Amino acid sequence: MAGGGSRGFLRGSLWAAPILVAMGAPVWAADTQAPTSPSAAHVAASAVMPAAFYGMEEAPRGPDLLRAVVLDLHNGAREALGVAALDWDEALAADAARYADEMAKTGLFRHSPRGNRAIPSGENLWMGPHRLYGYQVMVGSFLEEGKLFRTGGRLPDISTTGRWQDVGHYTQMIWRGTKKVGCALGEGAQYDYLVCRYFPAGNSYGKGPLDAEDAPPAVATPDVAETIVASAAK
């Protein structure tokens, strides 16, 4: 099966405590709570075998394919909500590539510090076994969060679970004020790391993803604002 589409593949057999199980398989999307958190993820796992070992073909790769999948899934979700399409931005993609390559080399899976982004931007991350998953699975893991999205809410009250982080990748995808996206994949020996950058950044505290761009933010109480505002826009 090409592109790593096996829904039940190796569920729980390699990793005891995945950060987030997306698409029913052991892949990860970075928690959207704290991009500068020191609790980065080093995944302790058995060695990832080549795709043929699992009876799979290697997932196809390439910048043109990545761009096509990213725009198709993002803009399909946006169109369904009446939100203008995103444009691909090569500068964002190049900045994403630098960080994707860094994670592939270090194995350190976490959001990049804001000050290290060449372009002020939001960020979605994904991590999974090397060459076992296609771009559709990667970006699709962000899209899957839409099932928990609370329409009409404003951050942080935008998820049916009560945790805005559970829908943060999806809301960045559909954020009305975001105009451009650029993504890149870093390939490590064991794991692949997808980085998507968004401009302007979404997930602004006190606002909802579908708000008019000039809508004023909701008023937040000081204690809630102090704990969330620093990490609200990824």
C-alpha cells in the first residue's frame, strides 16, 4: 500500500506513550500549547524498519507533491467554510525547511522559538516513521481535529473537549486572517518531520478562526490571559 495508508499499522507496538495518535496510527502532531516549552519530545522507540518490512511501499516525496497536497487539503477545508484560499509562499517554505532539517538532525520535536523564525508566522508540526506515511496522512492529521472544533467559539473556548490545543492545528489551517502557507519535510534516519508555516499567524487569543478580520478580540480575565496569550498563536 503506497503512502503509508494502513490505518491500523503498528498501533502501540513501537511506542509506549505517543504524544498524539492521529489517523489511527503512531504519528505525532506537536501540542500547540507552548512553542518554547522545554519539554520537547525525544521519542524512545524500537528501530523503524524500511517500508518493505511492513509490506508497504515507501511514501512518495517531492516538493511539487507536497505543495499540491498542502494546498488541496487546506483550501478544501477553507472553501467548505467560506474562507478565502491560501497562497503558497516559497519564503515560508524555505524557513520551514531550515527548521524541519534541524529537527531531523537533532531528533528534538517541538515548536521553534518565535525569535528563530525568519518570518513572523504560525506553525504546525507533524512527526512520524521515516518514509512510511504520505503527505495526505501528515496534513490529514491536522484536518482530523476539525471533528472537535466548536463553531462560533473564540480562543480558548473553541474545542468541544475544553482544550483549545485539541483543535489548534485545524484552526490554524482555516484561520480567516491567514493568507499564505509554506511547508517542508525534514527526513531523518528514523523519523520524518513536517513543518508548516502560516502568515499572518492564526490562533489569536480572544478571537475565533472564522471571525471577520477586523473583529475585536473578546475580553479575557488577567489570570487566563497570562497563561494562554503567550502560546495562543502558533
